[in-house]
Amino acid sequence: MLMKRGQRGLIRSTAMGMALTATVALPAFAFEEAPMLAEKVAANELPAVDDRLPSTPMVMETLDSIGEYGGTLRRAILGGGDQHNILRQIGTELLVRWSHDWSEVKPNIAESWTVSDDATTYTFKLREGMRWSDGEPFTADDIMFWYEVFMDDKLTPSKHPNYVDAGGPVQVSKIDATTVEFKFSQPNGLFIQNMAYGFGYYPVVYPKHYLSQFHEKYNSDIQALIDAEPAAADWVQLFNLKAGPMHTPLFWQNADRPTLHPWKTKNAYGSSDRVVAERNPYFWKVDEAGNQLPYVDQITWDQVEDPETILLKAFNGEIDYMARHIGRPSNLAALTDNKERGKYDFFGVGDIPSNQSILMFNLNNPDPIKNKIVNMVDFRKAVSHAVDRQEIVDLVYLGAGKPGQTAPHERSPVYNEKWVTQFTEFDPDAANALLDGIGLDQKDGDGYRLGPDGNRFTLVFLVADVFGFQYPDVMELVAEYAKDVGLDFQVRASDRSRLQEIASAGDHDAYIWNCGGGLADAYTNPDCYLPRGQAVFWAPKWAAWGVDNSKGIEPPESIKELFEAYRGVTTSGDTAVQEAALKDLIEKATSQLLTVGLVQSDGAYGVVRNNVRNYVDPMPIAGQLWTPAPYTSQVYFEGGANLP
């Protein structure tokens, strides 16, 4: 589908997000609204649309055509930690946003921003008159309330690295009711980019007027609320239940929490067999003709047991727009055969991580014997040579993808063939020699290698069936390859939430997952090139140390060098300096083979009903680029209703 790229009312920034921005006058038009909202206005149940929109609503560039109101966008969701299914569809409304083609950062909640010459100070101008979904004003006070929560170690013991530098947490100040300043102790040349990715959500999801009732500072009668909540023993637990982070299930289990999203959930995720999100009457975006977005009345997610059920729903025409859990290579033939029956077609998904199937050994394993061995580079090289990647590509992914390590993809501006191909040759003899060389040269009666304690050396891999990447099938093959060289890899199935709970605590041996950093997001999401961030489970204790040197476990010098290399990326506003530092980081990281990548993807696909319009094709997605939001509000049904 060809996209129109209107720039009306929009502000360009440089690739590194360092430009001074300025606003452009809005076009002259009368605002229009959905019929269902017009009826409420007529019944005096809602203010007029002009009074619900900010004085400078966000004018979204037309992707394909001006839309029509109506219909229900139908999707499906799994239980046990599939909340990103909701988040990525409706939840990514941030201060700034990436353009739909992932080429530049644009205004969003903030109508403009400025950056100091030394890249330490960022000032955001909010939209005057903007409102939460319950009609209450959204102002700088809401961001300052988030900052208060962020700075409270009881409420935020682990602070996201977006908002921390070597000098400590960012300083956030209110300039006036619609202006806030973020000030770092040293240059932070990637801050605007980071704020356009998923974890830029934190400052804009804490409505003070609602959440302050759960904070002891603002509610003298808070004990009554604690007593009424069985899951809360004190006010901190109560607050965390009601104000859970957006990327966790807690956020989507509190249907009372006001939002700035185009739709608001009507019921809690997991409380019934269907999650329903209804249009937000105070949503602050319009199209280029002045029609208040979103076009679609509501979105539903039917909760099902497994991805196969989602596939069947697509065959039956019960999925209107979805790639998650569907777009795996093994489904393509069956989906193609059922296109006419389901009245759908395909759209492209540019899902290009650094690697889609990565063996991640816990390099902070609490077992000292296992920890010593997995931290040997030659052990990881041995595992890498033991795996027949091409067979995995052929058998599991039906030829889609190619063998490769965890590294930037060939479409990346910092691609290096060596990083992708090193140690990928299928060579069991080399693997055996490496394992013998590190002292795993003794075997038991079943042919498995013995550790230095004389016991069989066994590693347990946690595996969840997520993203359509068929990790259980991949790990079944990997375990066989490992057995062929005398390694005992046990596979333990888990759902996503349980896997992350175990792995975040650092109590695991290994797991299989994917990592961002395959394209331009290598700058802001290098989490497989150094232990950084809240989702680094291959070295969680080193990651904690990287945020706060008084926590976690101090890493060896080779890992400290990675942190220092990345500081060269983040502390400069010069794009050439940033690129050179990033390449230095990836060179140092890949030479250590911190993780063992198996398959690099060339993208995926999704299904879309035949009368759905205004969707991004191909849809970019990688790591923390949580799409299709913020562009879902422009999706519409031609004819204003679902196909029968």
C-alpha cells in the first residue's frame, strides 16, 4: 500500500533527535466526531467536541485516505502475560513518536520540544487543554507526579535507564502548567529517540487526580483503601497494584485508570474471556480533515488458549487486523488457502531483531560451577558450533530467515558481516574439541559430559511459545545437537509471565528469546550487546550494577568496557561520534559471544480483513518500537462496519 506523507502541523527532527523544534499553525477546519459521541453530546452526556480537544490537537498525517467512523476491530489474546498484545495496539502514546516509516521523531503528546546545545536539557511543551479519558485536565502536574513516584525508592526501586545517567536520575522540573524540563548531568544525545520508543511511556501514564488517592502523602484515609484490597498489606503494595507499569499485566487489570490512549479498556485483562476497549471521547488527535480520532468504535481481544485457536479464528473471518501469534512461517500456507473464506489479505511486518532465536545463558548463574563454565567464551563457542542453524531454518521456519549470530541485520546502517557469521559453522568436531579444552572432557555412562564436581553438567532452558517464533520446536532441535556433543540441555516449558518472573530473579540456567538492536534501534536498544535494561535476563546482576554500582554484581573488566563504550554513544550529540562508538561497542560485544544467536529474520506478516484501511504496510517493529500504535487510531473499515 502506498502511503501519503503529509507534514501539516508536524515537526521534523534530525536522525538523532537534536533539532530545535517549532510549531506550525493548525489548518482551519471545523472539528467532527463519531456519531456515537455526537449522540452523547446531544443528550448532554458529553461536552462538545471543540471543548474536549486541546487548543492544538495533534493533526495526524494521512496514511492512505480520510477514514469513516464505526465498527469493532477484533483480535485475540492469550492468557499469562500477553499484555503487549493490548499495549502495542493501543498503548504507545508518548511525548514524541517515530514516523510511520521509522525515519524521524515527531511531536505527539508534546506539541514541541527544545534541546540545549550540550544535549543535557530537554524542554517539552505540552498541549494546552488536553484531557485524560475521564475529562480531567492533563498538565505538567501529572508528569511531576510520575517523577515523584519515580524518585521514591519504595515505589520505584529499579529505575529505567532512559531516565538515569552516570550522575544519577534525571532532574525533572515544572516550568509552567504546560512545560516540563528534563535535565541530565551529562550529554544524553539519544534521549529524544529513547522517548519515542516504548519505555518513553512512563511520564505520561500517571494521572495525579486518580492515582494520588493510593498514595499516603495525598490521602489521609488511605488505610480504608488498604483494608478493602486483599492483595495489599500496605500503601506501597496498594499503589503498585493500582499504578502498575504499562508493560506489565497490572496496568491492563485496572480498568478504572484514566488514559491518554485512543481507546480505554472497559474491563480488566484476565477478568473475562474478552477484553473490550472503547473509544476515548477526549482523545486529542484529529485527521487532516478535522475528524476526531479514532475512527473505530472499539477493539476487542477474545482470550484463547493457544496460537492455533487464533489461527482458526482468522480462517473464520474473526480477526480483523493482527500479526501477533499469527505471522509465523508455518502458518503461511494454511492462511493463504483460507484467504477467500476469511475475507482477508496479508500485510508486511518489518520485524527485524538482532536475532529472533537466541540462546541466552545466565552469566550470573547462582550455581558457582555452572556460572564458571557458561562464562567461558569457549563454552559458548562450542555450543554455537554444535548447532545446525540451517536445519533449524529449513525445518522450523520453512526456509524463512538465515543462520546468524546476535548482531545488526544487513539492512542496518551499522551492519558488519563478520559479526553475523562468526562461529556459525556447523562443526561438531570443533565443538567437542572446545569442550574438551575447557575441562569438560569426562563423560558418564550415557555419554554426557561431567562437570568439575564429577556430576553430569546439565543446563535447564526455560521456553515459552511466543511471538510465533516456535521456540519449543527450536529448543527440541538444540537439545539434540547438544546431546551429540555430550551436553545435557533440559527444556522446561513455561508461559511468558512465569519465564520472566524466574529469569528476572536470576534463578535460571538459560532461556531462548530474541533481542532488538537489529536495525536503527541498536543505538537505543543495545540490550544484547551489553547488560543494560530491565529485561536483560542473560546477565541480570550485571545489568543492575550498570544502573546503580551499589547493586547487583560487579562485572569483569571485559563487561565494564562495554558500559564505557556505550557511554560514547549516549553522551554525544554528534551522529558520527555516536556511530563510531556504537560500532566499537558491538565489536567488543560480539567478540565475546555474550549470547548465541541462531536465526536472523527477514520480517514477518499479518492478516487484515479486506475492508480495513489506513494501516501501515510494512509495519516496522523491533525491540522497543511498540507498533502499530500510535497509528492504530487511523485504521478504519471501508463502509464503517466489519465485513460479515
